[in-house]
Amino acid sequence: MKKKFLQFLALAALIAVPATFAFAQAAPAASAVGDVIKAKDTKKKKRVVIKFGFEKPVRQTWEINYPEKLLPPGAKKPKAKLTAANLKDSPRGIMVVKENIDLQTGMRFTDELPLKDVIGIIWENETQLKDARNDLSQGNPAAALATAERFLAFFKDLKAIPGSLWLEAAVIKLDALDLQENDTIMDSFIRELQDAPGWEKIEGLPERIKIVRLRQQLRKGDYQRVLRDATEMMKTVDSPETNAQLTMLKGRAEFNLGKYEDALYTFLRVPVFYGNQTEFVPASKLEVARCFLKLDGPDRKAQNLPKLAESYIMEVVTEYPMTPEAKEALALLPKDKQAELAARDSLAEDQKRALVAASIGSSDESAEAVSDGSEDLIVEDEEEIEIDDSDEE
């Protein structure tokens, strides 16, 4: 039997040689095919890998299928690996359940350990929290908050475990609540965050919480306190981003206190000293324009402050057209200027559409004229055995 098996392997190898040689000969002429394969590889979405470490009954690590509790409502369940463990609810809490097969007898038996007994977590390729941070930067705090809440609920009892994502999700929730100006929930959540083990070790988090508190006080109208605390905090902070935020808070406190000239010089510090913190530059320039308009009066007529204000407004509108500040700045312009800009933008949009249409037409002609057959190529990736249980209830 063993001899026949070896003969079979030898025959298979002999058959494979010509095919392999032929492919090697054709490879230099198939660079387009190689490019298609490379393009497909770069677009392949990496599978999220999760591992839980346990200490009892023996030190061991289990790979875990992606927890359904972390999926957004209506999301398709990811493929489950046959060799990975699953999470199941039980009267004793969430259990990590792994099925094993005895290769000799074919019998199945189950191991299970409580999720609360996890001593370490490894995550690879997790993208939901990264997407939530992108939602924040794009001005969508509601979507970011929904993602953060799922992770906070899942890791509620695992805050202190190495590899836990609770604190990372908590920072996203903090920023989302700040953007929503949800002061009612903010107070209790900050207390919960400051009770979590290791929160003070996250770089910049203590300062971030102080800034959130200052913004709360600004909304409540406690301008003197914001001015005092922001000024004091600027003396001890090295981070350019934090200093840019504190400068904006100080300037807004001064503006609301009627100290327009002080506010003007404070806001000018942002583009001058923190110009690389680009997310704060449009707002600072808009506030400079507002200060000029407030300072205008008969005794300053020679300074032509409205003209200076208009120059800063136009910088915001033209250099940062996609920001919320651009819309606010546009509203400060005289009506005739607004109409002039609207007409100019409409003409530019028409020209852009014409260029796109011409480009599409040219591409279609080129595609009909030349075809290398690469669109007929089907590339399949080798993957580990997985089961797609997305349709199961």
C-alpha cells in the first residue's frame, strides 16, 4: 500500500512539471495579469483575529469567533472558523465555548470557560473603533457614539484586562458627547471614566477631560472661570494640539466678556503659533473676522476694520470650503458678495461636470479600442476553512 502511494506521488509530480514550466515561460508576457492579482490582494479585507487568554485550569489561549454583540444592528455575521470558540449567554454570565473532536473516535466534547476569567486579550485588524474615530472627524458623533456604546457594553466587566478596548471606546464616547454638547450624560460618564483602571495612563486623556470641562463651563456662561483656567493650563501644557484648543477657549471667553481686542490677539495666535493644527485654523480666522466687526466704530473708521474682516472671511470661504466655518463665514458677508460667490461656484461646478463628461467619453472609446482580456481573469484566494452562518437564526 505504501509503495503504491509513493508511486502515485511520483506520477503527480511528473504531470505537474510541464504545467509549471509552461506557466513560468508565459509569466514575462503576462504582467497585466500580475497587476490584476496584485490589485485584488490589496483590496482583500483582513479577517479580525481575537484571542482570549485563560489561566485556569491550565494556562492557554483560545481563538474566538467575532462576537455578535459587537456587530451593528442589521450587519451580516462574519464567517466563523471551525477551530475557534464562540461566546454564549448563560445563567452564569457569558461563557467562552469551544468544541473539540477526538480524531480517533470522532466523538465531540465541549470545553467552556467564563468570559470573566479572561486574563489577556489580543485583537488584530479590528476596524470598527477606527471607523468611529473617522466619524468624529467628519462631524458624525451619533454614529461614533453608537459604535462606542457596543464596545463599552461588551468590555464592561473586562476594563482592567490587558488588551481590553473599553478605554479606547470610552475616549470616543467622551469626544462624541462633547461634540453633541450633551452635558447631562457627560458629567456621569466622566466620573465612570475616571474610575476605570489605568485611565490616567492614556496619553493626553487627563488634559482632554479638563478641556471638555472648560467647554462645558463656556456653554454655561462661566466665562471668567474659563479664562482663568485656560490661561493657567496653557503654562503647563506642551502639546501643540492641546494649546491650540486652550487658545480657542481663552479667546471665546474673552469675546463673550466683551474683551474684543484681547480676543483678537488671542485668536491670531492659532494660525501663527499652531498653524500645523489645521482643524483649528478655520475657526480661529472666523473668530478674528468677528472681532474686527465688533471693534468697528466711528473712532476706528480710518482702520477700515470691515475690510480686514472680509479678508479673513474670504480666506475661510476659499481655503476651507468644506468646513462648517465656511458656511458661517459666508453668512457674515454682504448680500452682494454672497451672490457673487454663489454665481462663481455655480460656473465652476458646470465646468467641472463638463470635464468629467468629456473624460468619461474618452475612457469609453479607449476601452472599446484596447482589451487585454484581464477582465475575464478570476482569481481565488486560499483561505482557512470557515463556515458562513450568516443566514442562521
